[in-house]
Amino acid sequence: MIGIQPNGAAKTIINSQVPPLLFEVPQNVTLQAATTLIGGGDAALHAVQKSRINKNDIVLVTGASGGVGTYLVQLLKLAGATVIALASSNNLAFVRTLGADYVLNYQTDLRQQLRNVPQPNKVIDTVGQQDLLTLISQQYETLAILSLSIPFFRPMKINQHFEFSNGSVGINGYQQLLAMLANHQLRAHIQAEYNFEDIKKAHFDSKNGHSQGRILLKF
């Protein structure tokens, strides 16, 4: 079983009048893989639903190698979209394995790289870097930008729209994600597991490295 607490995770004390949501983990899904859905796969599914993704969309994804991004790329491809993924130089090959159609290195001349790929009509932002969104916004006339990380951003062009969202996928969403893991439609990516005593190191690695999926704590 995995439990989802509306007030957050990994807190010392949670005083909630709302009982946690409990889900049975399918036999062929590890507990670690199921755990990556919380704050990872659920956010990605919410973004896909909120953006109303379809097979005609060309979607640019920031933070494609992260805990949300790894699921987001997979879900976008399952929805039939064309995916342009941004990643660091160390993670380009890794992101290609997720199924992205185009993988761009944001650490080099991103403007030139964006000119060499199809024009996206939607952006899903998982990292919340204002400068990066500004650069992307400057390249296009029409664009719908959804951020999971920053609540405010002013697009550069009049025909561009920005929205922030961090909603829930609900019970059905988690059940759907667990079923997709069980059916091998989705794959969980875990960068590392740390004992809870090593939380400072885990936090340091999360903030200062280029992630490849989720970092988990063992209690």
C-alpha cells in the first residue's frame, strides 16, 4: 500500500482531519516505483490533463530529466503529442530514452536550437526559471505556457498565455498511474535511495545535481 497525505509528505507531525488516501500497489510494481508517483507522476498527469494535450500538440518541456519531467515526457508521448525536451548536457541521452522527439541542451545556445525544431504551441514548465521562460517566450508569437513551479510570469508576446497550476489528479488519477506502471506503459525512474539519516546529502544532491528521476528516502 502507498498513502497520500493531503498536507504533505516527510513531515515530523501531520495534524490533519482528512484521512490519507491509501492505494494498493499491484504485485508487479515495487513500492519504490509506486512512491515516485507522489509529487512526480501525479503532477505530470495533472499537467497533461490541464493542458488538454492531444496528438496535434507540439509540447516543449523544461526539466525533462526530473521527477516530474520523466513522467511528463512519457505521458505526453502516450497522448500522441510531439515532445521537445530540455535537459542538461549530461542528461541528453537519458531523456531520449524517455521517448522525446527532440532533446535540446539548455546549457548551450538554446535560441539556435529552438530554430531547428518544430514550433511548439504549448510549454509545460517543471523548473520555474524565469530567465528560461523569458527566452522561450521571446522565440514565438503564439504560445500557451503552463507552469507547475512558479505562480507568476509575464509572457513576452500579446498572443501568449501563462497559467500556474498544482491541482490534484484525484483517486482515479492515482489508480490510473498505478495501472500504467503495472502494464509497463510507464516506467519509474529512481536516481538514488538514501537512508533518512542522510537527508542532508539527499537534499544537497537534489538541489545541486542534474537529476535523473526521483531521489527517495528510506525510513
